[in-house]
Amino acid sequence: MRFRVLGPLQAESEGRLLRLGGPRQRAVLAALLASPNRTVSRSRLIELAWDEPTPSAEPNLRSYVSKLRNLLGDTADGSPRIRYDQGFLIHVEPGELDLWDFERHVELSRRARDEDRTADAAASLERALALVRGEPFQDVVAGVRFDGLRTALQERLDQAAEQHIDLKMDLGAHAALIGELRTLLAQQPLREHLAAQLMLALARSGRRGEALAVYRGTRELLVEALGAEPDRELQEVHHRILNGRIGSDEPRPTPAPTAAPVDLLPFGLRVFSGRDRELKLLDTIADPAAPARIAVVSGSAGMGKTAVAVHWAHRAADEFPDGRLYADLRGFGPVETPADPGEVLRTFLEALGDAPPSLPVGTEARAARYRRLLADRRILIVLDNARDPAQVRPLLPGAPDCAVVVTSRNRLTGLIASTAALVVPLEAMDGSQARTLLAGRLGTERLASDPLAVQRIADACNGLPLALSLVAANAASRPGDPLAVLADELGSAGTLLDGLGAADPATDPRTLLHWSYRQLSPEAARLLRLLAVHPGPDCSALAAASAARSGLPAIRAALAELVEASLLLHTPDHRYGLHDLVRAFAIELAAQAPDERDAAARGVLDHYLHTAFACDRLLDPSREPISLPPTEIAPEVIADGDAAMRWFAAEGPVLLAAVEHAAALGFDVHAWQLAWTLLNYLNRQGRWPEIAVLSERALAAATRLGDTAAQARALRDLGQTCTRLGRFPEAHAHLDRALASCESSGDQRGQAHVHHLRGRLLRRQGRLPEALDATRRALALFRSSGDRMGQARTLQAIGYHHLVAGEYAAALPHCEQAVELFRALGDPVSENAVRDDIATVHHHLGDHARAVAEYEHALARFRELGFRPGEAEVLIHLGETHHAAGAPREARRAWEAALAVCEDLAHPATESLRARLEGRARLPRLPQLDCPVTRPMRASRP
């Protein structure tokens, strides 16, 4: 096998070019080859191969990998070319990849150059460059992150080409290189080293005027395009030519750095003042001889920790020529969870030039790579808004030339003790510092007009930089008002906003937020009040429109005004959120108009309930619907099942919070019905612990309402979920209560559902005869009530009971009847679950070929439907059948794919599968896979 990536992507086997499939499949192969013999996680492969991943990306990725495995075959030792190990890995032997050959020749050139064997060094680079057929991965269409990887690889090729030219010039081939250099410079006119090489080649060929013209043209282009003068190397060559020092025996000009220093810092404040002492303290960690090169900037909320750290980082840039890294660790915020150090390390590694496909898996491995990359660099790392020392430690470099600034509301005593970090506490500004800050924002002339008013404002703000900044912003928006008027308003406003994270409530800027609020238009002010009832953490414009019961254009205008006033956060995916301080302020405002607040709360809950209900109907039209309360709110328009899954994925955190929010506000009907709408989506994701919590909330809401039918439904959901989670005593208790409720109300279909679920529970406990009796009672009740869906599900269950009992001949007719009913009723998920059972029957009857065909059909449909628990179940069974048929390689591939899904679902089958793949566990027989490996993942519902 021979892989070529230095140009169009190619794979050659026995002298024949392989057909590598469509664009996306080629992108997956390219992402793997960019990191040969290294594991690439599924999420990273999707990031590299897809510009905008959709819910179908995950199953499509597995399909592409499966096709590539079949296409590329095995290595020389008989093992699969593409393997699974916490991700996917492509195995490449020496001599099978042109990029490796390229790097080998480059290394040979370096060694020859170190030994002053210039001709040999040039020859080695010539052999390396002969492997280049064009741009790396030239014909691969992939995601933006892959483009970054491709650019980095192209830079390596360009550097090798320039080194080759340097060596040829050292050998005296100046005139012969002029044409090649002109072509290269025309292709990359801002590459200054090429311009320097062309100037020297021309000058040494007696063409001094042309050399100087190249300099003039390059300089003009740099100034026009970048607003920058030529770098040191180009200017040095220019001076040498002017002075006639162009001989090859002259010292070679020092080239400029080949890559710009990394810089992730956000913009600093244009006007910064009042923290001179703290900045001088931070200056000490810039000294390489300092005893501590870590500083912890701590203080309460609103003290300006981020502003100090970022301002100093910009000021100290020259001390860290290799760049500056920055990360918001989100240690304190309204609802966001703290940033995962592993994900922060991913961002840092990518910024440092580590190609995404080669990133290690796991925080410890990434931290080790991160420290190696920083070992010989001088970089400043700013870790903003840290929660605790454990979050910070993986992000600390080991290099003595790097420095770190950490900001946090906590003192981080443990970190200070273990690292001897410099402590930089931020306290309230004194009067002089406060006046300096105000002068920087408002101008000295305006402050000089009324020094007493300035002092009153500074006193009212208690030296809190956040409060001072808000005062300055409001004063700047009212240039005609004397500062005395502002001071009067601030002084008479009462206490500042509670709960800023400081013990003293006088440091909380309620009045200042009220000033900002007063400057809003009536529409924006009303929307701010109404957003207080949103369950958070953020919302769409459509949800905001439902809260306000207004048209979308008017809401977009109000949202834009709130964002402009810094009262609303706007995320890149067009969602809107309130800062915790502003939310507290808005809640207080909303409490002053309870009727308006309650109407907004109902509007928001109606929006989510009716849209979630519509999405659920798209996911499963056969599910027995519930009756929603009427509403004037128009739900969002969702096109199809894929769009429904995307909507649920985007709004999932909000919907889960909305259930709690509805219950807290007394909207109990919304609470239990919102929980109901989420069950099908969460079931597809295998998120059963969350289903259990939601069902408990639904039961509590239904109990408060006295709605016995809703209580019975919630009890059934709890019984089913506890069965899946192996909590059997709880499941029996919930089902007993549900049955008693249905019997007392005469609900025949409800009784049937309970008996059906009890049959599953008894089967999970190994009580098969009792399970069959319960399920047959359910079938009789469904038939007498005319419920065809219930009949299909109980027929499916009876067939599976027989299957587990080893009664294969008895299982098959029940399963076949269930398939026909599910097909007629339009329930493809359940239909495919029964096909899995039929395939298992054929497996045990010895017809492995028929079983494989049935499994593969069901697998394709589950992937198409995005039903991941069913996908995992079928893959496990498919592997069992391949193993029984004497095809261990195919069995292993199926189990590896199943393990990938189970890991994502955090399913209890994960460890069993991993042990099986590692040879630590014997293979159970198929019917016994019911627990723990597969049958918690049943597609059917009550």
C-alpha cells in the first residue's frame, strides 16, 4: 500500500490506484492520514471532515470508516488497516506514506548541512521536493479546521523549497534560480524571504538595478496590504546590495520568524488607569530570573480582574516574543459550567500549531504535549475566571521561560501554596484611582467642571471599577447633564444591586443598571423585564418574541438595542443571554409587574411546549399524543425529523430547565407535559437517568393537579426507566401504583400498558414464565380496546420472551406479526427493533447469512433514523453472528463500532464490550445479552 498526500490524495495497492469514494469519505481518510498511527477521536474527525456537522455526521462517519476499512484491507501482519481504540487509527508502515519520505529526506539534508556537506544537503532536499505533486491534500474538500492543518503542512513544504534555494545559491547557481524565484514570488508576493533570495540572485548575477526594483515593489506591496515595513532580513539584504556586499561569502541574513507569534488575547481597554501598583507587581513575573513566574489576581466580582490581566499582557508583549495564550475558564457565571481543562488544552495546542488530527485524547496526554511544545518558547498564558486550583493545574507550563497570570474570585490558596505564585489582590479603588478612571472615560475638562460631584460619584461607587465604568458609560450617553445631576440621582437611589459576590451590598450597582435601563426604548425595557422569566441559559429570538407576544422584527430591534447597551450577551450562534447581575436586576423589575411577568412566563412555556410537541410528533407520529392547553403562541416551524433532532439538541438545556421553571412558577400542566415531550428524544440518546428525573417531576406536578391519568402515565414512565436502569424494586413499586390507578379509573388501555411494562421488568429479572403471562394479559387488553400499536408492541415482547427462553420456533411468528403491524402503523424504529429479534432467531437456528442480512438492514435504518441505542444493540448482535460464523475480523469491527456508540451513551454495556475486545471476558451466548449489554436499550415505549 502506498499513500500520497503531497498533492491530490491517492492510495495505491499493487500498482493500482484505489477509488477512494466521495468527497466526505476522502476527507475522513485525509484526516486519518494527517495523523498516521495515532488515534483520532470521533469528534475530532467530524470537526475536520465536516464544515457544519449535523446529527447524521456521527453515523455517516462510521459508515465512511467501515467502507474505508473494506477498501484498504489489512496490513502485512493481517490486522485491520483502520482500527478502533478510543477513536480511529490508520496504521501506516515505513515507506507507505509520501509525507514520511519527504520528512526523511529533509532530515538527511539537515544532517548534511550541519556537517558542511552543502551539495549532499541540496540533493536530499531535491529528492524531498520531487515527492511534491501540488498543494497538500489538493483535492480534499473538508472542514475549516482541516484547512488549518493543510496550511501548516504547506508551510513546511514552502520552507523546504526556500532552504533548497539557499543551498543552491551557496553552490553558486544564482542565475539558474532567477526564473524559479520570480515564479514563486509571483505566487506568494508577501513572502519576504523569497524576495530576499531573488534580490541576492539578481545582484550576484550582475543585475543590481532589478534587485533593487524587487525591493521597492515588495516594500510598496507590504505597506499597502499590511501597513508594515519589510522585515529585518529583507532590509538587511537591501542595505548589502546598496553597499556592494553581495558575495556568497557574506554572512547569510537572519531570516524573520517563519510563523507569527501565537496571540489569543482579547482586546484590552483603550483607556486603562488606576492599577499602577498591581501592574508593577505583575511586571516582576516577566523577569526570567523571578522566583515565581505565576501570578494569581484575585478579588470580588466587579473588581476588574480581567481588565488588569489583559492590559498587563498587552503591555508585556515584548517580553514574550513567542506569543500569548488566553482562555476564559468560566469559573463563575450565571449557568455555564466551568470550562473543561482538556478542551482548553485543545484550543491551546491548535494555536501552537499542533494539527487537530494529532491531538492526544484525554487531559493528561494533552497537558504533556502542551508542556513539550512550550519547552523552548517564551509565551505568556492568561487563565481568566478560574474556579479552583484543580481547573488550573493542567494548564500550567513546565517551561521556565513561560509566565502565567490567573484571575479568580477565589483566592486559590492551594495553587499559591504549591507553586509559590505571586499574589496580586485587587481591592476597591481609592478616590484618586477612581477619579483617574472617570477622567479617562469622560475627559479631564468635564471632571474639572464639578470636582465635588466627581467626589460624590466616586464615593457612591465605593471604588468598584464595574460601578465606576457603568457611571462613566451613562454619563457619556448624557453629555448635556451636569455631573451634579448624576451624582444626585446616584446618591438618592438607595442601595446598590444585591449579590455581586461581595459581602458588602454597597458594592452592587443596582442604581447604575437602572440608569442604563432608563435609557432604553419602551420596547427594549419591556423585553429586558420579560427575559427575566426565561429559564435560561440563553434563548433564541423566537422564544423572546413568545415572551413578549410581539412580532419577530420588533423583537430583533429590541434585542439589538439591549446588546448595544451591554445589557444582553449575544453569542455567535444568534442566541441571547443575560449576565447574572443583569438577570437579578431584571427579576426585580419583573416582580413589580406580576401580571406582565406571569403572561410572559406562560408565553415562553407555551412556546417550548408546543414546539417540543410538534418535534416529538415528527420523531414518532405513532406515539399516543397528549392534549395540550390552547395557546395564542405560534410554535416554531420544524421541517422534518432531522430538524426536530437539531432543535431538541439546541434547546435541550433550556427545555430541561423549563420543566423545573414551570413547576416553580405553578404551571404544573406545562411541567408534566414538557417532561412528556422530552422522553422520546432523550430515549433516542440513551439518557435514562435524566428521563427518571423528568418523570419524577412530572409525577409531582400531576399529583399537585390531582390529574390521575397524568399520574399514571408518569408512573409508567418511571417504571420503564427504572427497569432500564436496573432499579427493579423501584420499577415494581411504580408499576403497582400505576396499575391501581388505572384499575380504579377503569382505564383499560392504561392497564394494558402497565402489564406490558411489567412483562419487560419480569424478563429482565429472569422470570420468563411470569413475563409471558403479564404480556399476554396486555395483548388481550389491547385487542379488546382496539389499540393496534399496543398489540404490535406486546407481540414484539412475546416474541422476545420466547427468544430469551430459547423457544425460537415460537418466537418467529409473533415477531413477524409485530413487524407487519409496525410497518402498517408507520413506526420504523420499533419495526427495526423487531427485525433485530428476527435476525437473532435466525442466528440461533443456524442461518447466519440470513441473520447478517437482517442485522445489516436494521442497522442501516437505525442510523438513518438517528436512533443510537438501537444501532448499538444491532452492532453487538451482528458481531455475535459474525463470530459464530467464523469471521472474527468482521465481528471485531462490529463490536468496535458498538463500543464507540456505547461510550457516547455512557451505557453500562461499555465496559463489557471493552473487556470483550481486549480478551478479558468470554463471549456470552446471544439470548443472555439481555443484561447488561443490550436489552436495556429497547426501542418500544409504553
